[in-house]
Amino acid sequence: MDSIEVLIVGAGPVGLLTAVALAEQGIQVRVLEREPRLNDSPRACVYFSSTLVALQALELLPALEARSLKVRTFGFHAPGLGYRTVLSMRCMEGITFDYQLHCGQDVLCQVAMARLLRLGGEVRLSNRLVGLSQSNTGVRAQVQTPAGLEEIAAGWVVGADGARSTVRKLIGVGFEGHTWSNRFIATNLYCDMAAFGYQPSNFICDPVYGGVVAQIDAEGLWRLTYHESADQPAESFMERLPAKLAGFIPADASYRIRAASPYTIHQRCAERLRAGRVLLAGDAAHATNPCGGLGLTTGIWTGMILSDLLGAVLRGEESEAILDRYGEERRRIFWEITSPGASENKRMMEESDHARRLKDIEGVERMAADPNVARLMMAFPFRVIGNPLREGSRWRGADPTARAGIALDERVSQLA
């Protein structure tokens, strides 16, 4: 029977980056992906400074920068109120990266997979997990492959296979929280959005036409994500798409849709992130609405913390009990930081109350006028790093904004 030290299910960004972080430690790691290729549907495309810290440590940043846009400006739009302004990331200069990177999620996965293979790790596509059983010493995974059903013996299994995680279901772990009453439609389109006043990254606040607009590459590909009622049938979203786009770009504007997908949006977290020798990370562990980019950011850092702790367990530096603490800490981060932050971003994007919309604009105006206040907003994604849980962690002190004295309680008081 085939065997491996760590088996990771899911070749998305979290699964592949967690695999790289494990392989760097000399750990035998294999990633299984049920699809025949890496997913290139419209998903995450913006990587904040907090994510760049991890990518730099994994020696992935130069390769990703070569295939990405470097973005330093952020547009805020409230079209119904005739308001727009531009925020700059230059206020983070000297503290951390004063830019974010834009590229398709598939590009990040390609870069991560290439490094993983160079480190001796494996990726097996068209491999679908169908069963798990475990003992005190290991896990047996039943996998449907192109050659038939195979069994793999693993010391540990990490489920990074998305919000509908097969791993989470096989270990019988519930997914606490709620599903929103609307859905998001993510589109990749070729269109000169800059000609219509958009920055490379934008947040549009409107009860009907709220959304996110971001430039993905230098060839004219943009991401436009908007919300619609889940009462409308998901399968017919393309019929409604032209009318929705008219709220973001002129009706006579030229555009070409490259890809479009509807997404159900959740605020959910697994009841526990460890069941014996099976662990959860990424959306399999916690799923949030994508407003503000906190879902992927939190998922990547969950994977980074886990890879450090699991490596320490495999080397005998820590007992397995630290993995229970991992689950507790990452649940705390999700419920106390990620979910409230993303929910507030979603509320702001869709807000219909006129008075609250004006108050939201006042907060944005403070950020545009005062770099100190802007830093508080731009430092927020670093809070998802949380406690690395052990003194020898490579991630201890990874938050440069904390070293710069940008405190969470200060941010809350100034932005309230």
C-alpha cells in the first residue's frame, strides 16, 4: 500500500501553500485534487500585504510578482450618492509592503505547485477522496483515481478541499453558522474599466449595484463581482447579467465576458478543526463572504500556522495536543476577527439606509484625509495571523503592523 507522511486534499491556494510550507521542512507531502486541472474559475484575485508576508517567506513572491499587477491605489464608490475617492497604500511604506498583488487564483496555484514539485512534493490530479479511516498511528484514505480505487496510508491528512469539503463530511464535523440570503456573481471580463473612473482595485457601495471591481492583468482582464437575490434562479444568472453590468459601466460600453460564476456565500466555521489525525484548513475549516478579501487571507494563514505546528509534531518538538489548540485558536480568529470584519464589509457594500451610508462615507473620508487612520484599515488583514502557539514558530512576529504599534483597539475606536 502506498504511504506518505502528510496527505493534503485539495489543490487550491491553501492546500498547495500548506504543502510548500511542509515540504520546506523536509516532510513528505502529497496533494490530491479531484479535478483534472487547477481551478481557473473566477475566484480570489487580490493578495494583501499580509498574504505577501507569507509568500515571501515561502520564496514564492518573486515568481508571483512576475505574473501579477502591483497595485497601490484603492477606489471607493457610492454611485447613488455621487461620491468617489481614492485611498493609497503608500501610508504603509516603511511598515510592510505598500502594495498588493492582483492575479488569478490559478496563477498563484501554478506558482505554488511548481515550487512544491521542486521541493520533492507531489500533486495528483483527477484523484477523488471517497473514504477515510484512522487509528492512533495513521490514516487510510480511499481514493478514486483514473486507474481505479487506491488506498493511501498517511501519517496525517489535511482537508483543504473547500466549503463543501469531503474530508469534513467524512469525519462527521458540522459546519456552524449561516448562509446569506443573496449570492455573488463573479465575472472575468475584458473591458476598459479604467476609462470609467475605476482604480485597479475598487469597492462599490450601493443597495442594487454594490460590488467589487479589480484589474487582474495588464492585458485588459478585470474582475467584477456583484450581488443579487438568491430568490432568483442561479442557473439563469447570465440572462440578468447585462442589466447588472449596466449599473457599473455605460450601456454602450464594449466588453467581452471570459468567465462568470454564481457563488453561494457563507459565514461558517467547522465545529472543530481536528479529528484524530485529520485536520482542516482553508474554506474546509471556515468560509466567509469574500468582501474585503478576508476569506483567502485567513485560509492561507490557517494553513501557515498548521504547517508550522504539524512540522513540530512530526519532529517531536511538540505533542499532538498543540493541534487541538490550533483548532481553538483558528476558530477564535474566524469568529472574532474574520467573520465580523467580512460581514461589516458586506453590510457596507449593500447598505440601503441613507443615514448609515453617509456615516460610512464619513469613515472613508477620514481614511482618505489622514494616513494614520488609513493605516488602521490597511493593517486589519494582519490580525488574522493570530497566535502562532509556539515559541519556535517561524511565524512569531510575522505581523509588522503590531511591531509598528498599530493596535486593534485603536483601529476600532477610530473607525467606529
